Amino acid sequence: MLNADDPLLESVISRLKSTIHGRESFETSQIKLIGLTDIKQRAGAEWPAFSQRIRTISKNFIERRLDKKDIVIPAGDGFIIIYMNPEDSKIKAEGLQQALNTFYLGDEDLNTLSARVHSQTIETKHLVRMLSPEPTAAPAESNPSDMAMLPVWSSAQGALTGYWITPVRRNGDGSYYGYSKHWQTSGVHREGSFLDTDLAILRRAVASIEQGIQSKRPCLVGMSAHATSLQHRDRRQVLLRELFAVPDRVRPYLIGRIAEVEPGTPKTVLVEWVHQIRSTTQRVSIEMHSGDRALTALGDMGLHSVACVLPPTPWWGPKVERYGRLIQTLGPALKRQGVKFRLDNVNSPELLGLVASGGVDFCTSDRVWPSVDSPQGIRPYTTAQLQEYL
């Protein structure tokens, strides 16, 4: 994983400067190394040094099979490759996967490893965002100052198993949960920064978990990383530094959430973000826009769940029908990919009825389970109770 002080990052930026102008997009591959768990167990205390050896050996092996102008970036448990010549990128990607697997099987220390390659076109603007420092423009949308802590209901466990800390804006139509109303309506970010809100949520989540451990009523609590905080490396470095400092005793109870992802964000970018958050917590959710057409192509990313937040809506009409179709189609599609489906801010009786019938895995509703000041541990709340409430 890269950070702003990594000399490799500056090398990447320098090499891209001569080619990025005039290019609308780049062909990329995300190489994921599989089987690291077995190697970690075998390495034991020697794992840090051994992991560096795997990274170096793999990077050298990949670079020998690419053109000199191609760029290899270590990322999470794998690499991102940027091809300067897009015409033969697909052939290269297929050949790399086969060559890497043959190489690992032939090395006694690495014979439990395998490689999986995913190729994708990434627009230049997304690449620039990932490698650029903090913009100097003034934020167009201020950080929300008010927060809510909402109980999260698990349909499988029939209980309130966790708590979601979220920015909240209130208006005449009801409570809007999330950072940016503009993103909720359009799916697009205005230039601005929500880093301060991210840090405030993370600190409150850690304090809440510590409180639960001390009272012997531990439960899950969610932190949040806004997509714009991960897009720019200066913000990303600040957020990840604080995330990596979370105490080990807290990590099993911390849920990671990548909030308000723009439709069209390349899967290669999403994979890297998920890997970064998973270094602290294994449960990572991505909040997608309800109108995103790529919601059914999120398998094999290491995701725990996909979340959609509903805006304040009337209890009837076309919007309810639209979100009803979302529950009926997205839930089964994600289940086939091994990903859970979460729906937040569900207050319509019709939609809550679909939730009670098994349409989602996790749900929040301030009408059924109002906001609390602090986590109250795991509390039973069965599907029958929800149906009775309705």
C-alpha cells in the first residue's frame, strides 16, 4: 500500500507526467495474491520480513514481463499495473496470471500462493485524484456538525448487533443521513473535504467500543471513510494513519464503511480502498448510490456488504416503488456474489415489510430503532417483533 512518503509514489508521478496529458484513460490490471493466510501462519514472527520478500520478488517478476514504460504499483495484497500501450494489455494480463501461478508453484516457500488478475479501463481523472495532493480550493459543502448513532438490525441474527455513526442533516421532510445531500440526489461530489467528519466519527467509534469492552457489553460500531477522503493522497494519509493506530482490542468490533462512492468509480480503485480499510477491520462496506448500475459487479473485492442510504421519502408513491424494486433485485444479486446487502434510513411501512420478509441482511430505521447517545450492546429484536410493529 502506498503512502505519500513512499519514494515509489513520487517515481510513479514523475513517470506519468510525460504521458498523462492528452490521454483520456489508461488500461490497468489489479493483481490479487491469494493464499497469504497460510504463508502468514507458517512464517509466524518472521512474517514482516517475509512479506517484504514476497512483495519484492513478485514486483521484479512482473516488471520483467512488461514493457519498460508500464508502471507497477504495490497495493494491498497485490499490485496495480498501468499499461502505457493499451492495445496488448488484455493479452499481457492473461499471460501474467498464468506466469505468476507457475512461478509461485515452483517456489518451495511460495507454493501456497496463487494470483488472480482483473483488468479495467481507468479514466485519467481518477488516476490524477489518486496521486494528487490535497486541492487548495475552498470546500463547496461544509462538514455536517450533527451526528446520529443508529442501531443496526441483523435479519439473520434477529437482533440489534451494531451501531452506525453518521452525519445527519434535518429538514422538513425528515432526517437526511449522510455527508452530502448533493451526492444523494445526483451521485456526484462537489469539490470539498469531509476529512474532519471522518476523523470525528472514527474517534467516537473507538471510544464507544472501548466503553462497551469496559462494561462487558461489546458490540459492533461503524467508522466511516468518505470517498473524497480516499481519492486524494494527503487526506488519505491522515485518515489511514489514525485508522492504523486503532488499538488491537478495538479492531474486532470496528466496521469499516467507504461512504458515498460516485457511480463510475473504477473497480481497480475500489479494490485498493477496500484493501486499505481491511488492514484494520475485516468487515468493510461500500456505500453505493441507489442509481448506480454497477451494483451487481462487486464480487471478489473482499467486501462484507454493500449499503444504500435512503433519503427522507414519502410513505407512498413512485419512490417507494423504486426502492422496493431495489430490495427485490439487489439483495439476491449480491447474495450470489457472497456480499451482504444493507439498507439504511428505511421508514416506509411498505419497505419495512420487504425488510421483514428477508429482502435485506442489515437495516437501520429511526422510526423502529431510534438514535441513541451511546451503544447499548447486542439486543434481541426478532423478525416477528418487526412484523408485529408493522
